[in-house]
Amino acid sequence: MSRKIAGFLLALAAFMIFEWINLGFNLADGHKASFYVVHGILIAVNLVLGIVLGVIGLRGLRGGAERP
């Protein structure tokens, strides 16, 4: 994996984690419980995806430094 792709994955992971945490804090009161369940699931799934992309990006940066 090239350093550009690894850097892109890290940037994307940081954006996803920041954006979905921000959304979680900005959910307004007054909605039905189903609204919060659906958004909670979306937030959890996207945080996991962001973490996975971050790990892949870090491994790509570390692996790219070891190759000639």
C-alpha cells in the first residue's frame, strides 16, 4: 500500500470518528425512541469502520517504511 493511500485512510478515519461523535452529541431531544436506536446503531457501526480504517492506514504506513 502506498503512503498516499495509507494517509488517505487515516484522514478518512479521523473524519469519520470526529463527525459521528459530533452527530451523537448534537442529536436533539424530543424524538421517538426508534430515532435514537437507529442513529445509535449508525454511530456505532461508523465508529467501528473508522477504527478499522485507521488501523489499516497505520499498518500501511508502518509497512511502507519497511519496504525498500
